[in-house]
Amino acid sequence: MRGFFFSSALLALLLTHGFCAESGPGSFAYVLQADALAGTKEAVVRRLAACGRDWVVLDAVFAGDVPWKPADLEGIRRGQPGRKVLAYLSIGEAEDYRPYWREEWGRGGNLSASAPHWLGAENPQWPGNYRVHYWDAGWQKLMLAALDEAMASGFDGIYLDLVDAFQSFELDGEDFIDDRKNADTGQSYRRDMVDWVKTLAARARSRRPGALVISQNGSQLLRSEDFRAAINAIGVEDLFTAGNHPQSKAHTEEVLGHLQLLGPTGAPALLIEYPQAAERQALVKRLAAEHGLVWLLTDRPLKTLGTSGR
């Protein structure tokens, strides 16, 4: 088994400061296809209530288009003292299976002339997901409406995916241009994403004071003080493994370096990994413990509870 090797200076810094506040969650669940857990929503609520996790991330709607009711979320919360239930929102790509999608925009990667100007090409790795100009007012209006609906359902906060969508706009051939300028806004694509996350965070907290805001990936943004101030935690996928294979040393060290910036804030880092091989799972647990990360081992479609801990 290949190991991971970190520079002694970086490792000492990481172990000294850590990433995870003791007051953060000791475990979490991340289930976007909750209907796969049981045959009915009521049975799903009972299973989630009994799952033993401190934080539970769920898609903002159940089974694609069925709203969660406040009673559902309260039932899930009652299963664990202090539990928080968070609404998943994809803020950097549009999904053609969401309620906001209009049939006249097209499907299957073929957009019509009626599609909004902020909607771009389909993601080849995730059919049905489309690149968006996340800084555009039209897109933001749809997402803010979805956020409002989630908060009205009774969620304790929001879990924001595709925060790293700025990277697709930084790609130039086979290389990335850090802090590349966006001609539409006159500032960098990264700054546009920081501003977008701050807008979402402010909206969530205006609807529910103290609402938690967790971003997923895009750890480069932690270099911005106002981004760190806007979030309560960050989720990171595939830090130590890429499925059943080891993650590249360069990627691991880069992300760990970004996460070190969380130390003074006390915000926890949530690690999501997808290996199925027992030796890779053991590696993830060991490295997560060494670096103060709250880990989750789960399936990539996010249909199960997986296993989680510190």
C-alpha cells in the first residue's frame, strides 16, 4: 500500500493547530437520496432519528420534489441531543431534475434557445448537471428561493455544494489560472464565489438566526478572511483517497494547507471519502484522526448512512 508523505514543517504545523473544534460534531451523515433508506418518508424519518449522528445533511427536498415538513425534521432532531439537520443545495451547477428547471430549456445536454443566458454546458461526469454563471442575478434568484423554502421547512442550516465551481472558469487548456478575472464582474471568479456564499449565508441567517453554513470543497477560498467568517464548517471530498486508489500527494498537501487556516476560527472540517477497500478505509480513519477531521466513509451516490466518527 502506498503511503502519504508530508513535509515535516507542514505536518508539525497541522498537528499543532488542528482543524476541528471540540464543540463540533463527532459524526455526521450525508444522504442525498434519502428515499433509498426505507420505503416511506415516515420510515426514513425514523431511521434517520436513530442513526446516532450529530449532524445530518439531507437534500433540501425528499425524493426529488416532496418537501420536508417541519415535523419530519423535528422528528429527526429528537433522535440525538443537539443534532443539527442541514439542507443540501447545489449552488454552482443547475440540475435538470430540480423543481426550478423548465422543460423549454431542454434536456439531455441539449439546451434550447429558450434556456437562460446564465446556463452553460452539461457536466460530462454528472449527466443532468449544467454549468452556470453563479454570479448572475437570474441564477441567484432561483437559489435564494430554494434556500427560503428549505429554511421554511425547518432546517438548521445549509450545506453548499459546488462551491468549487469557480475552478471550471479558471481552466485554460490543461492549466488553471489562479484568481482569473471574470469579465462580467471585473473581479476574480473566486471572489465572485466568496460573495455568493456570503449572500447565501446572510439569507439563511435572516430566516433562522444562528443558521449553520457549511461549504463543500473549494478550500482555496479559505484564504479569504470574509469567507472563513461566513461559514461554520467546510466539507472536503477525496482528500486521502480517490475511490480505492491513493489521492495524489500534491492534492492532499495543498488541501491540508488550506484547512490549516481554519485553526484560529475553531470551525470543524468534515471529510467525505468513498473507498470500499478495507485497507483504504483504515487509512482514511487513521489520517483523519491525525489531522483532527470528522470523517465519513460512504457511497458516492449518497444513498446510505455509511460510517462516521473522529
